[in-house]
Amino acid sequence: MPAEVLAIISAIGNSARTEMLRHLSSGAMSTRELADAVGVDHSRILRHLAVLEDLDLVIADHPRGQRRGVGRVVLWTTNRKRVEELGRRWTAYATGRRPSSAAHD
């Protein structure tokens, strides 16, 4: 199994991360808002966001390294284009097909 497919399964195979993507698809949310919406502890939300961000599945309004600071609130959204792309890649692998050219856009 290709490493990319394993990474996709690891990221979206976790129900909390999938719920996070769904909530963030509706609009930007802070980590506190997301924790409340998903029902997951704030510290876990941060770890889940790191996994999703490593695959470019979520986007923060502040770049890494510029997120800490008194009173700074970072807003997150789902990177829909990337989610769709990885969905196509997973589907292609699971069905034994080659990814369509649209998957590489």
C-alpha cells in the first residue's frame, strides 16, 4: 500500500478528525469552538489539527510559528479542494483504478 494512502487512512479514519473536517467545512472556527462542537478535549483538538494540517486538509489563518501570543485566536477551515483530491486518490486505490487527471490539479 502506498505511503500516501496509509496517511489518508490514518488521518480520515479517525472519527474525531472526520467530524472536525465536517464542522470546519461550514465555516472558520477557533480550536475552542471546534472542541465544543466535536466534544473533544482542546489539547486533543490541537493534535488532530496538526495531523490534518500535515496533509494540507485544514488551513489556519495564521502560519505555523506565528500562532502563539496573548489573546491570539487562530481560525481554521477545511481545505475542500485537498479533501476532494485525497478522496479521489483513496477511491482510485481502493477500487484498483488509476487516479484521474483531475486528482493532480
